[in-house]
Amino acid sequence: MLPCFVCNGHAEEAMKFYENVLNGRIVFLKKEEAGTIDYGIVDVAGELMCFSDKPHYSTEITNTVEINLDVESKKEFETLLNQLSQYGKVIECGYQNDGTMQRAIVVDQFKLLWAINYH
């Protein structure tokens, strides 16, 4: 299964954002004559994310799917939290007994819902 996010004119911007924030790599990009993205793929540590500016009917990315990211360090957790929420919103952030962050739920600028987990 390959999730494909319909971005209504913002696919290339979203792909570059996730390529940067998630240390991914754009591995495929097919543009329409008008410059919109027909189909693009970002590889994030072997996991593929597809983006498109199609279909051209009225819709937007919704946060009905949660993308989980498990990280190995507090620094990576905080970096992802800051980058994903910079133009988005932190929905919740849980703490362990010693006060370190454990889980954050974020809606980013493209309205994708992320759960960042640090164990």
C-alpha cells in the first residue's frame, strides 16, 4: 500500500518540506504542462509517500489518518516536533514521570496528522 496525499496545488512544496524535515529523498516527480504535480514520491528511510495535485475537484488533505514516527533520541523528537508544528499546531504532548516528552500529536501546515513517539 502506498499512501498518496492530494495537495491541490501544494504537492511540490509538501514534498520538499517532508524531504527536508524527515531526511527523505524525492525519488520520482512527474509534472503536468501547467507545472502541477501529476505524481511524485518521497522515500523516507525506505517508506514511500506519494503526492499529487490531482484530482482537481474540491478537496483538501484531511487529518483522518495518523502517521506515526518512532524516534530514538530526545533531540530528534524535539526537532521533528518543532519542524512539523512550525506552521501547524501541537494537539497534545505527553510527558513521562521524569518530565521528558514521550508522545506528541501534531497537525502540520499541510493538515497531515503526525504522532511522534520517543521511548
